[in-house]
Amino acid sequence: MTKWMTKWQGIDDWTRALLVRLREDSGQALAEYGLILAFVFIACVIALGALGLILSDQLGLVTDGFP
């Protein structure tokens, strides 16, 4: 076997391993969990932002009541 053929076989083995890896669905669940986590994070940021504005207005009313 020549040096070139050995390199070609290594590339062929690597390509086959990559194709097998791409056919697997094991990473799909991780991606879905990541998307769910991102949506929950965005919902929390929006809810806390709205809650913060409401609390700020209420604290402003309380401080205005003091002389």
C-alpha cells in the first residue's frame, strides 16, 4: 500500500463515520431542549421587565405620598 492510498483510506473512514453520525437523531433532543430553554428565558425576561415597570410606578406613587 502506498502512502497516498493510506491517506485515502483514512479520509474514507472519516467520511463514513461522519455520515453515520449525521444519520443519528441523538442530538435532536438536545437542540429541542435548548430551544425550549431559550423561549422560557425570553418569557421570563419579558415578564420581569413588565413587572419591574409596574413596581417602579407603584414605588413612585408611594414616595410621592411622603412629604
